[in-house]
Amino acid sequence: MTGQPKRFYVETLGCPKNQVDSEKLIGTMLADGLTATDDASEADVVVVNTCAFIEDARRESIDTILALDEKRAESSRLVVTGCMAERYGDELASALPEVDLVAGFGVPVVPVGRTTIPVSSTPIPTFDLLNLPRPKSSVPWAYVKIAEGCDRSCGFCAIPSFRGPQRSRDVDAILAEVDQLQVTEIVLVAQDLASYGKDRPDELGAGSIVDLVSKVSARVPWTRLLYLYPSDLSDELIDAILATGVPYFDLSLQHVSKPLLRRMRRWGDGERFLQRIADIRRREPGATFRSNFIVGYPGETEADHDQLLDFVSEADLDWCGFFAYSPEEGTYAYDLDGAVAPELVRQRLAELTEMQDAITARRRDLLIGSTIEVLVDQPGVARSRREAPEIDGIVEVPSDLAVGEFHEVLVTSALGPDLMADHVGAGVD
């Protein structure tokens, strides 16, 4: 590549938090005079924002890097950033000679030559992605990251080792980002959302998430929260969520067996979780619930699995994900005894997934014949308050409904997680 780069392409893998990081990187490259392209073969700089949460995510990251290396122009530069770059910087640079730059968090991603950055031992950068500007959203919704890092020590999770301790953003900076995105729905995200402010006791303090949610909700019609640790789901936070008009609760439960949760270094048990869910439903019968569970954590017995099956049946959650335990080097669980055989993990995953799919489908069927308010994300594709963007099902609507606006529609049918709806007054087929 001769001269300064002119065009860039970004591929984002992993969670919504990574999407926020990518959008901030895009904002800086646009500010530097580069132009975005959706064709990697036409880009001068090709950026892969990687995920390293579990083995499957790392494999997908490597496959994506190699595929883009095949597609990109010979004169371009291939940059790897994100969690995998931060966690395995030196190793990644040595193993992938195709890559021109391995850039950890806070390292500018526009390279001037073949360079590798040894990121694994570097301190938390002062050039923090949290503080970068961000372009206006191209869709009616946007994720906003309110903190980086995590202070918890869950036995299965390596995130604190490469994302660092929790660092909560200033309220004014968050609200300024909300304003500049110019969207109809804001989705607040963080590694530990409800702990926002705990790391800054003099300025913010525990419980600051409640005030923040209220302030964001005053600026946009819909405010949604993702990833709530159950012990921090206070009555005040529940009230604040209900007051937004989006009664959507994404609870990070991970399991329900008390002994296994203690081996996971986590709080709670199935009975407490059920009580909290029932309490929320008493306040708001139309509340929507999502959670995720790890299957096959070291020491998970058949009795533990049966407890989880019973919980899934009784909790009647709208949305639920199940993931096989992935041993992560450097975590507490990495050397734990009681490994669960892979075939048994697959059987347990299949059993749980089949049960939850039926629950989700039944709960969606209950909406047939009802009138709901939806936000149209793109022609023919909308969501109600029950569906988080890119994660849950969708509502198929007539293609002539205006994008970025709210509409009242009549649910006419359901297919698994997705609903089909028509103009109010069109009638049910």
C-alpha cells in the first residue's frame, strides 16, 4: 500500500460490547479522513475486531482473519484488534504472519507498516475506546457501553484478566453519546451493568445505574438493559426499568444449583431467582425475561442438571441461551476436578434447548391476535419491547411501514421465535 490509507473495512465478532468498540474505531477512522467500504477487497485497511470469550469464538476469529486475508488486496493492511488481540497479542502475532498489526485495546488501528504490538503485558491504555467519538447510528437503535472491565471473579470467565477492572464512564459522557447517536432505542451494555458507579464511590457510587437509566430514558423513547447480575437487581433498579416502558430483564444467572454456583464463584440459587422473577411479574405481568446458562461446568452432576431443567420449566422465560462450558486458561475453573464428558454435555444441551424452544414458541403463540407496538428497524423487519436487537426474534411487518418509527400492528401468526403482523384492522387470517 503506497501513501496514506483511504478506505477501511471492519468485521466485528462477538458480543454487543465489541460492536460498540468497532463503531468507535470507525468514528476515529472517519474523523481521520478514511472512507468506509463494505467490500474487504476494496479496502486499504481491513480490521477484524475479535472475540476470545470461549474456544468456539476464538476459532471463529481465526477463521475470519484467514478468510479476509485471502480476500483483501495485496497492498492492503490486515489489522487484528479486540479481545483476542489483547489476550493473546504476542502469540497471535507469531502464529499469524498474514497479519500486519495486532492492536490491543486503545491502540490506534491504522498501521503504517508491518508491526506487531506486544499487548499482553501492557497497562490499561489512556487512549480508551470508551472515550472515543462515535458516528450517528445507521439504524434506529444503538448499543451504548457505560463501563469497561469487571471486578467480579466468576470461576469460568477470563474477561477481567484482559479487559481490566471496572471503569465506569462519566454520566455526562454517556448522555452526550446518546444524543449524538440520534436513535429511537438505546441498549445499555457493560460487563457488569448493574455495578455501574461502584468503582467511583466518591463521584458515583453503588446504585448509580438507577439514576443513569432514568436520565437516558428521558432522552429516547426506548431504553433497554443487557446483562444484569442477579444480586444487584434491586427494587429501585426494577422500578427504573419498568418506568422506561421497556420491561425487559436480561438476567445473568449461569446456573441454579447452589453448590455449583458456589463452584462458579457466583451468588444465588434457583429458588431466589424464581422469587425475583415472580416479584417482577407481579409488578408487571407483561415483563419479558432472558437468561443464559452454562452446561457442563466442572462438577455438574445429574442432580444439578435436573435442577436446571426444573427451573427452566417453572421460570417460563421468554428467551434463553445454553452454552457448553469452555475451559479458559488462567481462570479458577481451569484446573477444577469433575470434568463432564463432552457427549454428556451435548445431551444436556440438547435436552435444555428442546425444552426452551417449546417454551419460547408457546409464549410467542400467546401473542397471536393481539395488537402490539413495534419499532421498524428496516423495511419489513420490526421489534416490540419483547425483542432485543440482534439477539431475540423479530416481528415481520408490511414493508411499507416507515423505518425508524413506531407502529401499532396486529399479530397474525408465529413461527418459532418470530411473529408475523399486519396493519391494525387487517384482520387475522
